[in-house]
Amino acid sequence: MRTLNLKRIIGNVMVRESHRITERKSLFLVSIIVPIITFPLLGYIYYNHVVTDIPLAVADADHSGLSQTIIRSLSASRTISINRYLNSFEEIQDAFRKGDIQGAIYIPDGLEKRVKSGRYGTVSVFENASNLITGNLLLEATLATTRTISAGILVRKFSAMGFPTHQAMEKTVPIRLNSHSLFNPGYNYENFLVPGLLPALLQMMVMLIAMLLVGVEFNEGSFAELYQISGGSTTAILMGKFIPYILIFSATVFNVIGILFPVFGISVHGSVLVLIALFTYFFMAVFFVGLAISCVVHNPLFATEIAIFFSTPAFIFSGYTFPLWGMPKIHAFYAQLLPSTHFLSGYIKLYMMGSPVVYVTQDFLKLTVFLIPSIIFCYFYLKRETRSFNQAVVMPTEDK
């Protein structure tokens, strides 16, 4: 009977919290509307998967057969789009400053003559390194083109000396590199950035909501209503506030993994069920950390500022885009204080690497370090408040 009564009280608190979600624009927008609008738009940004057709200028001062071969080879690259032909290095500089190009190739006069005479020739490549993605892609594409052409020249040279084609190839490339790009071989930015950014945004949303659930009750004087509905049960308050949001964000995760990922061609290589479990556990950790802070900070504006301060740098410090071992020690230490760091560690293993469950056990345990102390703090804080509130209600009755 006591268990049934507790379930009924938890249900009453859940109904109250559900009404607050629909009545309060901030809660409704952050928990429901923002994910529906933002996540598909974020996925669509990287819908092309890789960067292609980077605008490149060519300044050909040689006007030879070799220079034309270089230009045709560059044009055949999917990465590059030659959008203009210039005449000098000064024109290249001007085009960069105007933002008309992201890269340029300068082929000097006399290149073919130098190569035919057995000397080396130099082709200059200029890439806009202010954007690391386009700069690296341009450099990679131009290096691949010039190396292929250089190897072809050497093969023809050795073949003219009487070497068979296979021997000419061996002399040209004595050491071959057998490269294996694992987990994201196509360097697909959709597969890399979208799955990493979505959890970061979800963390911010969960944190923002949790920060406003307890403190605002005291700030607005509505804790008396919550106390009455919960019957003064601390467990009912915690569970009644927690369950509606975990249901909402679990549904969001199901939609992301089950609908959004397939639509944008993002594949999960590990266990989907374990990935959903990791997501849910991560949300629980973030939720109760935020709820613990909300117990202490009753000012909604200040609580929001703390949530933003706590969540905004999480993606940067997670090690997802820049390795933790490459950061200064103080930054790497701070990263360990964020739940998202440990979540993304397990997330990458499951989603991208297809690792078995045993390899993410440690990540679950690290999230537990955030979850359990936060739950304990919230419970005893609310226990103290409900006890104080109960005494404040009983005392006047006794006086009468």
C-alpha cells in the first residue's frame, strides 16, 4: 500500500511538472522545440559530407605542355575548382585579400625546360590556412597531383633508358605506403562533427532545464504547492521532476539515432542499445548535476549563466576536436571535471569504432562519479527543506 501511495504521489508531481513544461515557454522551447528545429538543420549543414570545389586560382608563367598537364590534373580533382587564371604573384595576393579564392598555384617560367634537363622544378602552392579544413584539403590535393605527375616523369625517363615498366615503377617509388584510414576513411565531416555536436547541444539543454527546476520553486514561492502535491516526500519530488525530462530527452535520442542519423547517412557501428543506454546515463548525470546547483542557486538568471558557463566550453574541452594529451595540464584537468568528456570517450568507441560493451564500462563508472553524489546532495537538501517547511506548517497549528 505504501509503495502504491508513493507511485501515486510521484505521478501527481509528474503531472504538475508536465503542466509546467507546457505553460512555461522557456522549458517548452528548450526541451521540445529547439531539438526539433536545430538538430535537422545541424545535420543539413554537413549534408555534402566532404568539402568539394574549393576555389583555386592558377598563374601559369610557363605555358608549356607540362604546365597544362598540371592544370588538367588539378581540374580533375573533386576537391578543387579552378575558378580563375591569373598572370602574376601580385594578382594572387589581391585575389586572396578580396576573398575570391581559397588557394592558388603558381607555375614559374622555364619549369618544363628544367625538368627535361634533369633538374628539379618548383611549383608554388598558396592555401588559405585561416581555415584549417580548406587549407589542409588544398595542400593534400595539390601534393597528390604533383607527386603523381613527378612519378610519371620518372617512369618515362627510366623506360627510355630501357627498364621494363615494373622496374621503372620500383625505381620511382622504392618504398610504398600501405595506408589504412580507420573508422572514418572518407574523412566525412557529417560522420565526424554532427554526432559530436548533438550531445554537446543536448547537454546544454538538459543543464539549462535542470538549473531552473528547484531554485525557481523557492524564488517564485511555489514550493508550498510542490510540497502539498508531493505530500512532503523528497523521493516524490526528485522522481516527479526527473522522469518527465528523461522521457523527453530519451525520445529525442531515439529520434536522433533512429531517424536523423539514417536520413543523413550516419551509421552507428556499435550496439545501438548500449549507445542509447550511455546517452540516458549521461543525461541523468548532467540533469542531477544541474539540479544540485539549482538547489543552491535560486536566482533563475544567475542559474542560467552558470549553466552556460558550465556547458559552452564542454565540446572544446572534451578532446573530440583537439586531443586531451595535446592540451596544457590545467586544461586537461578541467576537462576531467566535465561529464561530457567521459561520455564522448565512450560515445566514440561505440558509435564510430564499434567497440564491445566491455570497453565503455570505465566511461559508465566515471559518469557515476557525477551522478551519485549529485543525487545524494539533492535528496538531503530537499529533505532538509521539506522538514523545515513541515515544521513551519505544523507550528502555527499547535499554537492554536
